[in-house]
Amino acid sequence: MTIKEVEELLEVPRATVRFYEKEGLINPQREGNRYRDYSAEDVEQLKKIIIFRKAGLSVSDIADLFDGAKQIDAVLEENLANLRKQMEELKGSINLCKKIKEDSPEIDSFNSEVYWNYIEEEEKKGNAFIDIAKELAYEEKKIIARHLGWGIDRDGNIYNLKQCVISTVFVLGLYVILECVLRKGWNLGNAFYGIIQLIVVISMGNIIELPIYIIGKKYPWVTRRKGTISVIIASLILIVVCTLHYLARHQL
């Protein structure tokens, strides 16, 4: 079965099918012309994935279920708890939206104190609202992923944690190898210096991001790629500095 046929049968975009394949949840065979041939088992697996995703399970949880790392009862119980929490948060936020809408304030005359007190009173009663701390934690993860790997999409959202980890290890390995080659010794001491070099690159990347951000105001694609661009520039600078240091040391 071709991906077009799967797309029509399950009524899901082929990008979704490709994503689950990329995550290792399905593994269709390839024909002689290298086109994927989706079997009845692959379609059944996709159905299970879609059902679990619609139930709210994460891709990692589904992978654990298929691998036997987790039991379905435990995963569903945890998912139900998360969904109940989300429902409570959404209920509080819905009521807050309704209250603001009923008051019909203009943004210039918006009395934040009124709604701030309202939220505090509702939280004292045990009612919940959208947890903005989660958003901050997710943004921090995106920043780390942006600097240490390329498992992110154009908007900086993590879409492949495995790829991010692999690319991080790969980059770290390059710095360790570079330092060992420059110091002509394969030992833990030189490897440690390689790790330090990577930390320096990350710090330099943060500094470099400022002008990139300014340029990105005119060229949006620069902003979307600023993490990768800053790391590349910082890496080149570090390589030049290390090379000059190496040459100067050997000339002396």
C-alpha cells in the first residue's frame, strides 16, 4: 500500500505518517524502486498510534507501550490524571475569559488589579488556571535544544528529542577530538578541555545572538535560524583561536 492510499484510508496527512515513521513507531518495507510499501500490519499499527494520540498519550509513551517498557494501565492512569488537571486549568481560564468579556474593558482602561484579585481568590478555592511555569520550562528546553542540537523545527519547537540528543553528543565528540588532536594526546584531561570549549562556544553563541536578532528584524529567516547560526559562528571563531594558539605555542 502506498502512502497516498494510507493517507486516504486513515484520513491523516502523509506528514503525520512520515513523522511516526521517523519516530520508529512504524517501519514499512521498501520496494525495489525505494518507495515505501505499507502492509496491513503497518496500517493497524498506525490506527493504534492515532487512537492513543487522540486519547492524549505522548509519542514517547506510545513508543514505551509498543516496546513493552510500560504497561497500558499505568500509562492510561497517568494520562487520565494529566487530562483531569488540564480540564481544571482550562475551566479556570474559561471562567476568567468569560468574566473579562462580560466586563467588556478596553485595553487602555483594563484594571489588572481586579482580575489579579479574582485569580487569587479562585486559586484559594482550589480552582486552577493555565500553568505559565510550564511554558517557561518549555521555552528553556527550546533554548537548550537550539544551542546543543538541531532537533527543532523552524520555529524553535522540539520535534525530535532523540535527534537533539544525538546531535549534541556528536558536537561534543567533535570538540573532544579537536582538543585531543591539538594537544596531541588522547586522555581525560584533554577531553575535559574539549567539553570546556563547547561551553565557551555556547556562551559566545548567546552573545552573538544579539546582532543576529537585530539583523533578523529585517530578515526573519535569520531569526528562525539564529541558534544554529550563532553556534556555527562561535565554533569558527573558537577554531581560529585554537589554531592561532597552537601555532604560536609551537613557534615558541
